[in-house]
Amino acid sequence: MQDDSKSGSDRAMQGIRVLELGTTIAGPFCARLLADFGAEVIKIEPAEGDPIRSGKRHKNKPLYASSLMRNKKLIVVDLRTSAGQDLVRRFAAKCDVVIENFRPGTLEKWGLGYDVLSSVNPGLVLVRVSGYGQTGPYSQRPGYGVVCEAVGGLRHVTGDPDRPPARANIALTDCITGLYAAFGAMLALRHRDRTGEGQVVDTALYECAFSFMEAHIASYEKTGYIVGREGAGHTGSVVNNLFKTRDGNYVHIQGSQTNGFRRLCLAMERPDILEDKRFNTRPERVKYGHEIDDIVAAWVGERDYETVERELSAQDVVFTQIYTMADIFKDPHFKARNMILDVPDETLGTIAMVAPVPRLTRTPGEITSSGGSTGRDTREVLTNVLSLTAEEIQHLERERVISIKS
């Protein structure tokens, strides 16, 4: 789908088959990353569909699910039945990776623990995503990204200092965890390729959130400093804040480094600030941060955004307006880089999606299909992957172990 793709070229994950048992976001996001680069991903859903299908819709089409389920083969299997569990064991024998994000112990309860799955496929990589990990006193707690990012420390540092902790209006920690899970799968596959041995990738939402607190861990351990919320600013970095223009636009300006601060002062036609002892070194700017931020805020506030943009750009200042989705859709850089793709869709004709990232020059990612209806590929997958006969498939359907789109 991308203009810079090499037609017919090998894809980075070509030849890797993945069974996705996960629901909602973290596990499916991990699988989507692998699918974008050529892995054959078989997603198992319950007959009522993955909960992600309940999001915003257009013409009764779940929009987020269309992207999160892209490039995947979609089948319905009831994992709570013995026959459904047997199908998973048979899939495990033919897959390189299994991804799941149930509460720890659920797979074991179904007779699908790693000891069982690896007995039929010693090279299998089992990627496990959970709130608090497979072990420890919190392992049986229900865990969602928004809760686990609070446990991991991210919520405490998000928002304004005079208000309660805020959150990003996206599934931030689920996506962070999905990235780590995909990274773990790649590491485990690398080991498998060298040794033939599979392993378990234990990925916990709270740990993935906590890992992003790296800059503040040693500060607490050595000095007792507990980092807090700084709003749009940044601890120890001045000028590095959000400012409002006369016509109501928000602009983030980063001028904390020596050269960056100099360019900002020249853009404001205030070279005298460079000689002010309160501001002429980075430590002093941090010490007198409110004062210099007030000067910048006054300068920005007296001008419309168009003027601010022109004058900051003339001095090569690091800045940006705060983009909305509407801004992104009309931005020339996004367009030049093909970051929003019009993907063919069986229901809507086309649907906009973010392009695969990162960009690889020899084996780029590709979107071959948007996410489709529940059970769309059940018959095809059971026939081609597990070699089930038509009679066997009909029997499973009659017993409601599987569901096939009519």
C-alpha cells in the first residue's frame, strides 16, 4: 500500500506464523506490528467479537478495529470448550509465536500452558501480556493500561501541578506494552533461530510503564527527590513550555540548550536577555524559569500564530503548534511521507490508517487488508493451516466451537 514499498520484495517477518489469543489492545497491537511486516497472524475471537469492535463506528463498521485487526486472518473459536482448546494446541504445533493477554493462570486452566504448548512445539515463543506479570503478589489482580500506568508512575507525572493526575486520551500503556511484547518476541525468535529453543516472554503493563520513568529512578534512590507534574513544562529544562498566541493557538517552544536559547532571543529581538545573569546559563535559566517563561509568554501573546511561526522559523527556533487530527490530515509533511494511507476496505471502500513504522529500506511494512468481520477467515484457516475436512468444520460449527461468516 505504500508508495515506497518494493513490489514483490521479501517482508521482514515473512515465514513467521503467529496465533493471537489476545483481546482489546496490548496483545492485538503487538500482533498488528508483526503483521505489518509480513507475519501471518491468525486472530482468534469469541463469537461476539473482540471488545475493541465496540468503539466508534461508521456504517456499522468498527473503525479502530479496522486498523488494529489489519493484515490478520480472523477466525472464531470458543476457547472455553475442550474442542476449542484442542484447536489451539493444534495451531501451536504449526505456529512460531502465540500471543495472549488473559489473566495469569487462564491458559493453564484451559490446558494451554507453556508446558503443554511447547511439548508439541519446542521452538514455540509464547508472548504473555498481563497487568502485573505472571508472578508476584499482584499477578492475579485485573490489570488495564490506565490503572497499570498509575502503578508504574506515569500518571503521577502527567498533567498540571495544581490539578489531579491526568491521562493521555489514548491507550498509551497498552501501546507501550505492545511494543515491548513485539520486541520480546523478536528477541525470543532470534534465540530460537540460533538454538531451536522457544521461551516465554512475560510482559507486564505496569513494568512497561515504569520503564519510561528511567530518568527519575536514581534521583529518588540517591536524593529522595520525587518528580511531580510540570504541566506543559519539563523538569530541569527552560525554555521548554507551552505558550498561547493572540489568536488562541498554542505553541510549544524548546529553547533550553545554549544555541536554541540564543536563537529564541534573536527571534524575539531581545539580544539583551543573553547578557542577563539570570538567563545566560542553563542552570540559571532553570532557577529563574518562571521569569523567562513570562517574557516568552508576553512576546507570543502579543502576536497571531502566523507571525510567531514566521519569526521563530526565521531564526531556526525549535517550536511547533499543537496539532489536532484535522491539522495532521492537511499537513504537507505527513502527506509527503505517506503517513496516512487509504486502505481498501470490504465495507467502506477505503479507510484511513497510519502507515507501518518504522520505515525499512529493503523490507518495508505493508498493509494488505483492513480488519474485517468476525469469523471472516475461519473456514480458510481451518482448511489450509490445520487441514480439517469440510465435515470436521461443519461438525465444529454445529457444536458452536467455531463460527463462520455466512
